[in-house]
Amino acid sequence: MTKPLKVIIIDDEKAIVEVTAEALERAGYECIEADSAKTGIKAITECRPDIVITDLVLKDGDGMDVLRHAKQTAPDCEVIVITGFATVESAVQAMQQGALHYLRKPLNLDELRTVVARTAERQKLARDNVALHAQLDQRFGLHGIIGNSPAIRHIFEALRHISPTNATVLVTGESGTGKELVAHAVHNNSHRKRGPFVTLNCTTLPEGLLESELFGHEKGAFTGAIATRKGRFEFADGGTLFLDEIGEISPATQAKLLRVIEERKITRIGSNETIDVDVRLIAATNRNLEKMVGEGLFRDDLFYRLKVVSIHMPPLREHAEDIPLLVDAFLKDLNEEYGKKIESIESEALSALEDYHWLGNVRELRNCLESIVVMNSTDRIGLADIPANIRTASAKTTRESDNLALANNERRLIAAALERADGNREKAARLLGISLRTLYRKLKTLDPARQHLTRTPRSK
């Protein structure tokens, strides 16, 4: 059963509130009555309504304050304002503040019901849209992370648990697997989503400059420091800082980063003053940090501070079943970007993409498709459009797969024949319809380590 929409009616004329509520309740809405700005604002805070109907002139306050509070507290709710002092200026001001409709007193109940019904339909469409996107995210992607394989569904589930918290996150995986997409997903699904999302790639800067980028510097702190500059931690205050390739930072910077994580304070280069920062840290690496700890290349205390929770992005070869979904999504984006109308990809072309060993992972796949789209002048991608190196590698993989299947079948047949012949190779060869020499050769080729397990009995 569909839950009725919740409507708050605010007017200091009690009779108007009661009549309006009765008319809307008959139409199936759940109504909450308020006779002042104060009680109306309290009801909005507690009930999170779908629709607010408020007079613009109230004895204890201004209906514009109610409007602003409604939009701040329940951004998805719609507000209908009513007044007996209708002017163009007040109408424009109300609409600018986010009001959806503007009605004059005395209220026409039929008009009000029509306006509320239209508003309710708008709310329903918005809800359906949110639900649809939620279903698509659950099945096909989450903020750019695309897939429906068990490996990717595991990532989605982890993100739904991790994102609402403030926990530090370590994202691991090969280059091109989408580690930064994970960081964006965590940020966009957290309470910090309205705050800044700041990134820094730790491999692109020399040691001295990296420290300045992280923590900032004062004017004159070093040669070239011609002005005071904030670091990434300060820019990310109230939001999220994503440090890519964290495994590349030096031991000295590791120590300073650890102190910031522990104390939630930074000190700019050239200053003795500490600055409080409220930052959620997400780090990523394509290196084995645990191995680096064992080799003395990465601080163990920093490693465990970073790895409060961790997400591993699998290489594309481990979830190749997601390639059709990725291709479909990338083609839609690239069609829009380049003004193309490629509507389909032939099965042979898609198979070539699925069989290829993508060392550059999802990034390499997208770059490949971008090249194909740019060069394509039709509405379809065929096998000939796939780069030659991918077609060749795909064909080789197919041959190797077929050869492996054939070898496995031969191995099973020989094993069965030897078992029936009680280990007698001559008899097994006769059962197989091959010469004893051929059997020896196949035994040596297919499973050389097991040749000693069978023997040819001597004739008595």
C-alpha cells in the first residue's frame, strides 16, 4: 500500500487550517495542523513533510522564514504559500526562495486541491526517479563504478557500510581499476558530501613540494615561497582528502602525515602555529603496503592508521563478465562527448574485448573504446574496428583455451584407459587405438610428472 503524502498546514487563523486539512484529508493526504510560525517550524523539523502550505503573514513570524526552514530541513519537500496581501514583489520573493506555488486568500478549495494534487504528482515522479537510480546503482553501478559481477557487488556492499562513517579508508588495486571512483563514491554517500573533495597524487611532486602541498607554507618559508599558501588538508576541511599512490611518500612525510591523522592538526612549513582540520582521509595505492612495511619502506603505525577499513578493486580480468556493461556505459558517454550515434557492437567484436587481457584495466578499456568511437563513421562497431593487437591477442587466447580443453580431454581418456588396463601401457594403447610409442609421447607431453606411476609389465 502506498504511504500517503504528509502535508503541514500553517496559518494563525485556526478555521482556515481546519477547513484546509479536512479538504485534503478527504483527498487522501495526511495533514498536520500548526497555528503559528513557531509550531510550524517545529513540525517541519520533526515530521519532514512532503508538502508545506503556509501563510506568508503570521502573528509570531514571517512565512518566508518558514519557507527557508522547510527548504533547509527537508530539501525535497515542496512549499505552497498563501496570503491575503498578494503583491508581485512578495510572489517573486517567495518563488526565488523556492516556493512552488503561490495562492491568494480567500482560498478556493478546489483550486487548492488541484495545486496539491499537481505537487503530489511532482513528488511521486521525484521519488520514482530516486528509486530507479537506486535500483540501477545497486545492479549496474555506484557513482561511475559499473558492474554486476560478484566482485563488484561486494564493492557496492562495502561502500554502503563504509560511506556513512568517518572511518579512514585504504583503497588498493592495480592502476586503472577505479580507485579514485571509490573515493568519490565514499565522499558522495557520506554526511560530508556537501563539503570539498580534494585530491593529491603523491607521485607527481618532488619531496619538498609534496609536503608544502599537503600542509601549506608561510611566506618566505623557502626559496620561491612568495606568499602564504594553504595546503590540501586546509582546503579539504569539512570534507574529504584523497591521497593517491600513498605508497610513494618518503619516511619523513609519512611521519608528519601520521601526526596529522592522530592529532587532527597541521602546521604549515615555516610556522609554529597549529591549525585544526576536520578531514576524512582516503588513501589509495597500487603497491603492497604490507610487504613494504616488512621491508622497512613504510611505517607500520601509519599503515594501520590508514587501513581502518580497506577496499580492494579487482583487476578487470577477474570480472570480465562486466565488460559488456562497461562497454555499453562508455559508448553512451563517448557518443555524447563526440556527437556520435553508435548504437551497437557486433558479438564478435564484443567477444574480442572480453577475451583480451586488459593490463591497464578499466581505464585501458575506456581509452580503447574512445579511439574506436573517434575513428568510427557508422552506427555499429564490428570486429574490424577493434585494434589489431586486441584481435590477435583474443584469437591467441581462444586457441590456447581450445588447446587446453583438448589436452584435458586426452588426459582424462588416457587415465581411464590405464585404469581399465590396470596400468599396462600396451593394453591401454590398444584400448585407445594408438601405438605404444604415441602413448609414451602423450604421457610425457601431457603429464610428465606422472610417467612413473604406470609401467609396462614384463612378459612372462
